[in-house]
Amino acid sequence: QDVELSQMVLSKYKFPPSLTQLSLTNAELKYDPLPALEKLPHLRVLKLKQSLYSGRKLACAGFGGFLQLKILRPKSMFWVEEWTMRAGAMP
């Protein structure tokens, strides 16, 4: 059965453990993708564009997330009203 990306819960998706770059555009996810993405141990580049998520708030949990992230590029994310970054959320 095909599942639309908007119906996916990224925390249940099995990303390759060696993933270093990810770009999400117009995905219209129903849930904040950051809690799942910050757990990717080798992610260095994350590009978030346009209608990524149908909510208005994003949150990075804190210590231990985005361990290797070097580039975070949000683009045209006018829908975001609040983005919470807890201490230690990024290197």
C-alpha cells in the first residue's frame, strides 16, 4: 500500500544510518519532522523548504541531537510561528 509523504511519521521511517544530506520540500508532513531528523547520527546538511510541515511550531529537543550538522538551510518557511532550540540542540 502506498503511503503519501504527508501521512508518514518520520520517526517510524528507517533512514539509512549513513545519511549525510537531506532536503525536504513541499512534504506537508502532519508532524514536526525535527525530533526524528535530529537523531540521524551522520546528518551534516539539512535543507527545509516551503510547505514542509502543516503545523506552526518546530522544536529541537536538545542535547544529543544533530551531532554532525554543519549546514541548516531553512528556506521560504513563512508558516513557522515558533521554532524552539533547547540548549545543546545543535553543535
